[in-house]
Amino acid sequence: MTDSTKLTSTVWDGRASFDPARPHVIGVFHGEGVGVEVVPAALDVLAILREHTDRVFDIRTGGLIGYPAKAAFGEALSPEVIAFAKTIFAENGALFCGPGGERFVYDMRRVFDLFCKFTPLQPMPQLSGAGALRPETVEGVDIVAVREGSGGIYQGVWGAETGADGRITASHRFDYTDDMVCRIVAVALATALRRRKRLHLVLKPGGIPSISTLWRECAERMVEGSGVELFEHEIDNAAYQLIANPRQYDVILSPNMFGDVLADCGSLLLASRGLSFSGNFNDWGDGVYQTGHGAARDIAGKDVANPIGQMFSLGMMLRESFDWPAADVAIRAAVGAALQAGLCTSDVVWPGAKVVGTRAFAAEVNARLRAVLSGKRI
């Protein structure tokens, strides 16, 4: 990704650039599980960046999300959190989220029409050989996964009934309209036009015939004459090919659930889910940034979580919502330098590396960031 590249320029067409003289309003949700460890680590990175800029930040902390909110209020996305988010968005701000379980993310997308999710999949060269895949498999991989978030199975209507015979029937109904599909196809197509002009559509024609047909017809109609080459993959084969031959992919376009599956598969290309991150967007300028690894409750509080994904989601937010690509570049340089020095968390280990905890690795990134920014204003 170059210094000036913004994924959201394909979503926020016509949106004025963010004025760096304005306060940068950020709403923070620490979330649950490892969120309370990795979100502060990312905010420490932001604190260092603030020492090297004239930009002014207004950071506000929101309430409970996910399972803790469900336990306290009966809803993973409470009215209080919705009101908080509306206030942040009204001031041209963005939301920076730790993991929130249950239906938090799905309801957030529904309430704020966050129909587009971008998941960049670009392995770090410093982690070549640190993951489960061979270095030659991941070398040169550069993918953007575009996932539809406002429809599909995660936004359906469901329920369960008990019949007179005592048998329980669970049901789930979901749908897509052509305008919903065409909206996300337009984003993926514009993204592919700015990259290598290859668009990979993921469907399941035999299993979900009508929806697959709708997606195919919308994509074929919109891609025709654009100069972009369209490829169709069935979801099961796409998951296999993403790991077996990832360099074939450029921009991957998926319905809601298929995109969820592929993003998790794609984190193998990064060496760990701890490095995965994403942003959710509507088409009037709102953004919600998060990692892709979830709450990881089994390791919460043990000082072993990898903070890189949360740091990279911070960089994505600064690049996309606040038009500050230099900050993203600096974060990546600092993380890369920490890894190059041989330090890592336990999920990404290579021969000769020194395994350290969350806090120690974050401290090393902070030190490297200070070195990257020494004497500079960005």
C-alpha cells in the first residue's frame, strides 16, 4: 500500500478529505477478552504519534459491548452504545474497537448500514516462515477481501418452534436484493480497477442457487467493458485455493458469511490471526475498525496476545478516516523493526526468535516507533 492509497475512496466517493486542523474524534471500545490488553497497546502507539504532529485528538471511551453488554443490558449492542456511536460519527469521527462477541458486530453493521468490510491480506516479509505455510507460498501475496455486511445469513430472521409432538424446528430466513449486491460489486470493481484488475467472486451456485445467480448477474453486468477480469469461485474451492495458491487473487468479493470464512482462512497467510484487521464502512463516511481475531478468551489476561492486528487497525483508521497515511506507514515500520530485531509473541515464532509477552512486544514497538519518528513531524 502506497502512502496515498485509501481503500475507502471506492466507498466514500465525493467525500471531502478530512481537515487535519479539525479535532480527530475517536470512540474507543476496549471490548472483551484480550481487547483490554491489545487496545491499550495500540493507544500507546497513538500517544507517541501525537508527540510528532500538530493534529489534535479527542479520544472518548464507550461502554460495554458484546457478551458483557448482553449480560448487563440484555443486548450486545445497547442503546447507550448506539447513542455514543452516533455522537462520534456526527463529529466526523471513527470507532476503534476491541473484540465484541455475540451479535455486537452484526448489529452495528445493521444499525449504521456498514455494508462494506475491507480485510487487507498482505504478509509481512519479517514473518516469512513464522506461520504454518511455506515462505514461497505467501511471498508476494497482496489481497483485498471485500465483504458485504448488510444482508445475507448474518442479517436474517430466525426463530425456533416446538411442535405438538415436542420436536423443535429452528428456522432462519435471509435474502439479498439486487441494489444491495450492486452496491458492494461497485466497490469491489472500483478497488480492482485501482489494483491488478482481477475480481474474484465467491459463490455457491449448487447450494444457494437464487442468491448465487443474483450475485453473478450483477457482477457480470457491471464488470462488462470495464477492463477488469472476473473470476468465479465456489466457496469451498476458494477457501482451498486461498491457501494453496494465494497469489492468483487480487480483490475477493464475497457475500456476508462467505467473506467471514475467507477472512479467517486468509489470516493463515499473515502467519497468525493476531495480525488480522479490518474496517467496516457505510457510504456516507463512517468507519468502524477492529481486529479479526475475536476475544480469544482462553488466553485473556495471560500477557500472550499479539497486539499487531490492533496496531494495524489503528493505522488503517488513521489512513482511512483521518487522511493520515504517514502515521500508518510509521506504525508498520515500527512493527517491522521490532520483528526484524527478533522479538515476537508466541503465535508467530521462527528459529532464533525471542518470544516475549504482549506488554514487552508493545514496548519494543514503541521504542522502534520513537526511532522511526525521531526529529520528524508528520
